[in-house]
Amino acid sequence: MKKRVFIIVLDSFGIGAAPDADRFGDAGSNTLGAIRDLPEFDCPNLRSLGLFDIDGVNGGGREKSGSSRGSYARLRELSLGKDTTIGHWELAGVISRSPLPTFPNGFDERLIGRLERETGRKVLCNKPYSGTEVIKDYGARHIATGDLIVYTSADSVLQIAAHEDVIPVAELYRICEIARKIADDYGIGRVIARPFVGEYPFTRTANRHDYSIAPPFTMLDAVCGGGKQVIAVGKINDIFAGRGITKSVRTKSNEEGMDRTIELLKADFEGLCFVNLVEFDSSFGHRNDAKGYARAMTAFDRRLSEVMSGLNDGDLLMITADHGCDPSTPSTDHSREYVPLLICGAGLKSVNLGTGHFSDVAATTLDYLDIDKGTLCGDSFLPLLKERT
């Protein structure tokens, strides 16, 4: 029997402040808590898998399921960060003991000077900014001059925004490839292309593209080294800079991500299908749109029934997240939170797994696929999931 693991990352779906949240300015953050009692939130499949039975997720307006179809845990991040890159790396077995650099005052003159010289374009902004607000404030000047809108956030990220009629998407990608090489010298986690269109206040498009710093050896490399496939759906390929991936499937929305995942359930492969659904974070968390976040979770839950019904006997499904992004706080940045882990598969028990760590996802994946995790971090949940014989 072929074994397959499907990991779906609900980007930014935190379930409550981590013990060290105050160190990150996130005391009291709770992404799930911000949306769970809204009328737009209706997630019976997540509930049936044990979402509301997880330790620390109190009943609120939702009763605990009491008869979960899956196993469930809350996961704590040990890495010193709360961004997409660090979160996914830890899910893949790498704990980052040092944080990636951030730039609360913008990038230094040497970096900006190199970027201007090597791209042949001047830079606008160069400060932390909301992605939707920066194009409102600098879009007209960009259109008039052709200069690049460069900005950052609380994360280790260099973002470049450009109007698609001024700098075509392919050219913006080339500029970001240049920026990625420069960013390597500064250890910056991601360079992100942020195309936009239309007239003021302008609209960002789905042609976003991330260029991540190269990761160390991860679970993905281990799976490939074990002779199995790693299929990356969504921005997983970008996050891991293409390393340890045998096939990449690009998507522009959560809905498309679910379409591709459901198609892959019917495909003939053995190994890992690693999925990121980014719209929870990019379209709702960062925009403080709690109702939109709740609607997106409801839409995911509807498609989840198709995933669960499509699992084969040799399939293991894990649903988790990489950080929080509480849409109800004044901040529009990521939040340091616990994340859920929901697990189901044929012949596995339904059990409360307590509190673990992000890296336990990697250990469980490799254990299930009969691959030695070597020096990667994490403890496998698999012994707790198997039925007693």
C-alpha cells in the first residue's frame, strides 16, 4: 500500500496567544477567538475533527464535539520568529534559534543604493507599511516616474510593488530576482513581488510571487532522499526556494488551492503533498477583516469534506498553521500564537495529543513514511495514533 501525507497549512490560523506572546507584542492575540462566534463562521468539519476540543480552546459559543473523528493538538513555536518562512521551516523540522533580521526603520542606504544601481530604477517609500496603504500613498508617483515602491513590515521581508501597466509582471519578477541576490547578503527572509492594477486607490493582483532565502536541510529533503515525491501546492515552493520539491503547483486563491489538492488526492504518487492556503493571511488577517476571515474558513470547511472523503487507506491528513494574524487587534502584523493540529487517517485513533511543537509535524510525517528524520527536530505523534493490537 502506498503511503501519502497531505499537510494543509491554513496560513495565519492561530488559536490563542503563545506563552511568550508578550515578547512579540502579541499578548491576548487569538485569531480563532476573533472569528469563531461570528455568524459568518460555520465549520462543522473542523469541529468534527476536534478543533474545539484542543487544550486551551474553550467552548465559548461552540460546544466541544465530544466525539471527534480525528486526533488533535495545539502546537507551540520554538523558533524566534512569527513569520511565514520561520513557521514553515519549523513545521518541516528546523528550529531557528536566531530571528531573521527585520527593518523597523527601513533598509539601509547601501542596500537601497545597490538595488537602484542594479535595477536601473529609483526607490520610493523604504519604510514599514501596509501593502494596501502603500499603493494608495505612492501609486501615483510610481506611475509618473517608474520608480519602485519598496517597503517592509514587522517580518523579515523586502516587498516591491509596481503597477502592471508600468512594470509588466515578468519585469517585476526579474527585479525581485535581483533584489533576492542582494537580500541574501543581509539574511532577509523573503523578497515579495506585489503587482497592482487600476486607478486610485488601486488593486493588488493575484500575481504575487515570493522569493525566499534558501532553507537548511528540511523534511522535504528527507522525503526526496527517501525516494518519494514532494508536491508543493500554493506558495510552498516559494517558501522553500524550490529545495526538496519534485513538483510545484502554483495557485492564486484558497479555492484554487483546494481544487488542486482534491485533484492530487486522485493522483498516483507516494510521499508528501504540502499545501499552503495564503488568503487567510494576505486577504483577511493583514487587512483586519474578521468577517472575511470567518467566511474564508467556512468556505474551506465546505471543501474539507471533499478532501476527507477522498482519502485512501494509506493517506494521512494533517491540518495546521504557521503563525497567527488576529484580525481584531490594532496590529495588522502576524501574531505569536499556538496553532492547531488536526490529524485523521484510516486505522488511526481519535485522541487528544495535548501540546506539542511545530516540528512534531515533520517528525510525524517522516515516521509515517518510514523515513529516518536524522538530525531534524520534533517528536512523532504516530505511536499515540496507532490502534492498539
